[in-house]
Amino acid sequence: MDHISFIQNTLDLSVPVEEKNWLLSDGTLVIQHDRGVVEFVPNLDFSPQSAIVLSSGIHGNETSPIELLDTIIEDIQSGELSLSQPCLFIYGHPAATHQHTRFIDTNLNRLFSHHQTPNADISEVALANRLMKSVDAFFTKHNTKEKWHLDLHCAIRTSQHYTFAIHPYNHNYKRSEPLLDFLSRSKIEACLFSDAPASTFSWYSAEHYGAHAATVELGKVSKMGENDLSLLSDFDQQLRALISNSDFFNTEKGSSSLVEYQVTRSIMKQSELFSFHFPSDLANFTSFPENELLATDGEVEYAAQAGGESVVFPNANVERGHRACLLVQKIEKTKTQ
């Protein structure tokens, strides 16, 4: 019986990865499609409700999600964890992991708007095309009632919410209640609702396939092997339940402690004169009162809007034309929520 180590198999760039498939002892079909792309199709006596994509390593230095998914794959292969629906696992950018960086030429998680003509100067374009093709093939093959895509990341800075998710804006739904239920059960602390279409990996699946999708931030960046996965135990436990328990959403749920935010706007870096007016190590979700100056870009000034705003993902070193930060406001929940 074949066996793969998700991390080792993907990171050994000296060995080509050829498509192959084999059966596990419980009848689950394993298909190694490409480097970092492996599919598990359980042998079921019922029709699965969902098809689930779990991706990690889209930014190469965000290693805790890679390690978390590796442990899940190990347990599927050993028979300790049995699936109730087909799952596609993706480790997105091993070349960047080798260089201990987020990307090689440009931010991969800005390239999932559509399939693009390959660019010899930007390695991530061909990579994004390959990953989108993998998702296309998986969701086309498994035309289940529901589709899921959780794209797992971790933040490059400290945060007032150790874990949080970004709910993509898309034309299929405004609020994915199953997604919010899962985030609540897995003790994700907060969820941001995007205000506009994006070009992230999770948005791609939400927009094109109606998938319950999110970018999930799991703590802070650390080197491979130095992550404390015990801090993610609630998420790990519920993720395993999601992919193994066909009655996951029929089990009793507790009250939600998920804090919700609405993205009010994105600040885009337009010139090399761009700078923030707060410390470079500012924690995500730090709030600023109305009219406080946040950033300048040449003669353009950005101040907090009415009611104040909180800053998420501030990064003055992004490429021109890319997002320098998100600004959000907390959504006050009504009694019916």
C-alpha cells in the first residue's frame, strides 16, 4: 500500500511528482494529482453531501496550516480518520517555503481571478492557473449538493483575535450560515465580511462554484517545526469532524461567540511615498477613532471614517497597486442573530 507524507512529498523539489492512485485499507481512493495536490475519495454506501477543498501554503512561510493538514492526511492514511465526503488537499507554494518567504515574484493570493496567460517573469501565474485547474476538476467531478473551500493561512503580525476568517464577497450568497456555524463551532474568534469581489483562492471557489468558502487565519507565522498546533486544537477537532461526520450540522451547537466585522474599504498603495501613521508592529484589529490619520500616499491622506475603523493586514511594503490594509467596523449583532 502506498503512503505519502504531504509535507515531505511536496517539498522535495528534486523529485518529480507524477499522477498515481491507490486504495487505502478502508477502500478510500487516494489520487496524487500533482505536487502538493492530493485527493481522497471514500468508498461510501451513501451519496456524500459535500465536496471539500482544504488548502494551505498559498503563502510559503505560513507553515502551521501545512503541518495541521499533514497530520490529518496521516490519520486518513493510517485509518484513524474515515472520511464521509471527498476531500482535496492542496499545499500551494512549496518553492516559497524553501526560501522562507511568502512568495517568489508576486503575491499568489492575488492571482485567482481567472486563468491567465503564463508569464515567464512571474512564477506564481502558472502556479495559480494549476491550482485553479485542480479546483475546477475536483468540483466538476464531485457535483455534490454543497461545496466547501477553507484556505488556511496565518498572519505575519500579532492580532487582537488570534484566529479569524475572511468571508468572501460573491454573487452566490451574502452570508454562508453553514460556514459561520462551522467557524463558531471551531472557536474561530472573528469573521470579516468582504465588501467587494477579490482575487483570493477562497473567493474563486465561492464565486465560481458557490462554495462555502473562507480564508482562515490561524495564529502567527512561525518556521516549519516550531508551530504550537495545540493552540489550534478546537479548529483541528472540528475540521476533522466536518470531513468525517456526515451529520456534522445535525449535532447540537452552542451559542456563537464569533465576532463579526464588515470591511468598510481597502487602502491601496499607489506610490512608493505610501506610509502608515502608526507603528510597523501594530496588531491586527487595532481601532482608531473617527478622523484620526491612518496613512498618506504622497498628497493623499487616509483618515478613519465616521464611527472609527480598525486596521487589519497593514503592510506598507506591498507592491504598488496592491492592498496595503483592510479597514473594518464591528457588526453589532441583533437578537435574531
